[in-house]
Amino acid sequence: MLSWIFGKERRKTHILAIDLGTASISAVVAVRYEKNPPAGGPKSITGPCEILKVLRYPIDLFGYQISGEEQKLPFILKDGFLKIFKDAYDVSHHIDVVLIALSGPFFLDKKAQKKIERTNPDKIISESEVDAMMKSLKKSAAAKNLFVVGHEVLGVKINGYNIENAAGYKGRTLEAEIIFTLISGTLKDYIENAKEKFFPKAIARYYSDSQALWRLLKATENFSDPALVIDIGGEITGIFWADKNNIEHAGAAAFGIRTLARRISASLKIDQKDVEAILRKYTLGTLDETLIMKLERVLSPALSDWWTSLKGVLKNTFTPASAGVIPKKIIISGGGADFTLFSGFLKDSFKKDFGVDIEPQILRTEAFKDMLYPFGLLAGGGDIILSALILFADAKKI
């Protein structure tokens, strides 16, 4: 344990973080050491983390679909979560909080807004009045067969002025905007039942992958300009627009690293497991010239198809109604952040189709190497969600 480095008196939070993606379920068991606050200053629970164990379980959404065995997927997920919690229990019998991030298509983010005119503006707003508004917003976000498992307060206003917490203030108008995360009851049961079996006292918190990344970007002050985040996963590319005050899940395209690997594998007649190594050599410029020519004949139409599927979403995203401005920053995250071919292709495509000259920025776990011990157990763009969960997902000032 790292208490000899950080000090035994520092409070520790034992975490199980889970990233449900389209190509795998990944998890990490970690201990976060709380920062010592400055005298008289605010205290932050964002501190360095000790990684105890990383757990990875591949899943194959596409494989089940093409084989006509979609009915097996729920059982794969159920068994996968039971295995994660069991293996985590073997590492640590004590977990304080379970943090779960969900990628598309496993979640729905839904915004709800409300503004009320208070009959007695001189009366102090109570906690119960705030709670009543929250319940009303939650009810308006409800969807058939889906359950609200998390929320993010985007803004609270009294008489048009932004505030942190309405309770204790006076005012004629009270406004709130909240984004709720919803998942299916079946998936919720799989996770909650596994948690109750192994860590019944642990708190469970849920986030969409876009929310987890948004919290990371806010905490690291990446919003001097509005940003468009393109999260390239195993089978899905998620897109969201964000600044320090707002997040808008713009949409997704059915394309990812594994999608590209299948096309390369079929065209070059090689094992899909060998494709990643070939792509890495290609991006490093160390691939044989003959193989480069063969690979590029596959890459060009594959990336073109990907871009076509993204453009409809991007046209709407580049004029977000919430801000009315064009994003000045593009951030690439997920497994695609580990391959430079995506950033170069996106830069050229944005300039050609949107007339925007933006150099995409890459978001990888290595940016937080000073906060993760031992460094290297979490790495690359593929582990950025796990890093976001253990470092920033539930970070707050107290």
C-alpha cells in the first residue's frame, strides 16, 4: 500500500470502477488517497490513486448479431458482471464505491428543464422545495422500460442568475436543467445483484461515458474553448459537444477499432488478432511498403464510410443551439486515440467538408501518469474512461 508515501492519516476511498464498452467490460480496483487541503481552503477528494488490479473481459456484440445469437448477450453480460465483482472481491474484500460508466448503446442521456414562478419570492427556498423540483424533473425524464440511475446538474438559476445551490436563497423565479442517465431494468439488475452479493455496503454511481469524460475535462480545465469530443471505441464512435457549463450527447456511429479490424482482416486474409499490431506499425512508419499499399486500399474506403456516418451528426453539432458557436477544439478519446491515422484523417475531413482547420488533440491515460501508481497498468486511450472514473467521476469540493 502507498500509505507510507502519502501518509497514514490521509483518508482513503476504495474503488471498483467498471467500464462497459462495446468490445469489452473493463474494471479496476483502486485506492484513492485524498488530497490534504490548504489551511482554511476547500477540500478536494481528487487525489492520487493506487491501482491494485486491472480486470478485462472481452465481449463480442457484433459476433452475436451476425451469428443470430443476440439472445445470448444478456447472459454474457450477467455472467460478466458476476465475474468482475467476484474477481474484485478476491483483490479487496472492502469497496466503498462502485463507479460504472456505460457506452452507447447501453444508456440514454436525457435532459430536463423547468422554470417556476414562486408565489412568495420573499420566502427562503427550502431543501424540500429543491427536492420537489428534482423529483418533477426526474419524472419528466422517465422513459418506458428504462430507469434513472444517475444525473448531472447542468445549471440552477434564481431570477436568471446562476448559483450553485438554490436552498437558502430568495427569488421570484427558480430554474434548473439536469441531464439524467437511464438504463434498462435488466442491465441495472445484473449490476446491482452482483454488487449486493459481494459488496452490499458499497455505494453504486452510474455515468454515461460522455459524462465521465466531461468530468475529467472540466477537472483538468480543458474548456477554455468549446470542445467536440470524438470517442472512438471498439464498435461505436460516440460524439458529444461540451464546454464548462454544458454537455450535449450529439449521437453515435456504428464504427470502431474492432469494426476497422474486421474489414482489414477480411481483405488481407489475416487473423483479426494481428490487425492491431499492423496498424501500430503503420502509424509508426515501420510497416513493409508492400503491406502499406495493401492496407491503404482497405483503409481509404473504410474511413470514408466512417466519415459519411459521422457527417450528419457533425452538421448539427457544429451549430449547437445551447451555445450558438462553432467548437474550436476537437478531442479524440477511446481506443482510437492510440492510432494517429484517425487524427490525421479527421483533420483533413473537417477542413474539406466544414472549412474548419482544427488540429485534433489526443486524450490518453498517460496525461495522468503522476496520479496513477504504479503507472502503466492503465494506458492509452482505451483506459481513459477507467482513469476518469477513479480520478474525477465523483470528485467534488466539500
